[in-house]
Amino acid sequence: MAGKLYLCATPIGNLEDITYRVVRTLNEVDLIGAEDTRNSIKLLNHFDIKTPLTSYHEYNKVDKAYQEFNKYDKAKQLVEMMKEGKNIAIITDAGTPGISDPGEEVVRQCFEAGIQVTSLPGPAACITALTMSGQKTRRFCFE
């Protein structure tokens, strides 16, 4: 049975802004793909999460040297692991993976491979900024 991809929102500034569900999921998955492992290890250490960590960021999303031949792609490696039954979480330095970061690539590949994807909500920088702005919030556009 194939594994699952978890998009786990991380705190924007205050580590206490993480959800219990995200902490539990990060403890239970087989691997965590992180935008910056140096930054993410601080979060994992704070919550005593011992799950193995791998880098998944803009610079290894697709290896430019092999892009033409499509021989190396970190997202593809993660998808292959999920096909083998591994559950993987993706985290960013702050906020929700898949918005203005390489998370969207692994999600796309998961959908193409028929792998289930779920998103665990949490802090969102654009929503936090909007709600604190004093601007009208009934409708807005994020670009």
C-alpha cells in the first residue's frame, strides 16, 4: 500500500503556534522533507521530534544539470519512497508548504502517481498579515 504526503504548516515566528496534529504527524511519519534543515532542526528539537530529516528546497527540487534528461529529481525520489509505503511530511521554514515554495512540485507528482496528499493547517503569513492590516478582508487577492 502506498504511503501518504502530509503538508505540515509550521510556525511563522512563535514555536507555540504549531498545532498538536502537526507535532503528532511529524513524530509518526517515516521522513520529513524540509526547506532548510538547519532551520527545521530547531523546531524538531524544541518538540523532541526524532524523525529523519532530508532537504527539499528550491535548489534540489529539480537538479538543473539533469533537468533535460529528468534523471534526478528530489520530488521524484520522495514519490518513489511513498510508492514503497513510506509516509512523508513536507515542512517549510515558516507557514504552509506549497505556497510560493517547492512543495507544489511534490504535490503535483503525488497526484500524478495516485498518492494521497493531505494538508495540516496552521499559520499562514498572508492571512495573518491581512487580518492585522485594518484593510477590508471580505475579498482579497494573493499574487
